[in-house]
Amino acid sequence: MCALSASALCKTAVIFPLGEIGILPKANGILSVDELAAYNKYENLLIALCNAHMLRELKGIVENYKDQSWAKTMIRLLRRINRAV
């Protein structure tokens, strides 16, 4: 099973939307994306929220909901996992 990102970065730093060039309909595996609902149509892919997007969401929870201490724990866990891989 391979992991894909919703955009591919080439040597000239141009981003190619993989769905528009026909790659996503043919792919299978895990797709790491933002929260755009359009990715849900690819039933052949397992959708995973990008860790950068997840961290932004968690930081927003920490800043706006002081009683949600679990969010700080989750941030530390995601950063720890990222360093390990």
C-alpha cells in the first residue's frame, strides 16, 4: 500500500493536482489530504488527514478552548511520531 499526497511537487516547485491529471481515480492506498470533501469521492483510497493540517486544528483548539488539555497531549504525540519516522 502506498501513501500519496493530494498534490505532487516537481523539481520546478509547481504543484499538480493529482485528481485533475487522472492519477487519483487509478490509485489505491492512503491519500493524505486537507479536509476538502472532494477527496471523499475516491472510494479506492483510504483518506487520512495531513498531519500539518491536524496540528493546525489542534493548535486552534488549544488557543480557543483552554479546558481541552487533550489537544496539547495530541500535539506532543504527533510531533513525537513525526520525529520517529
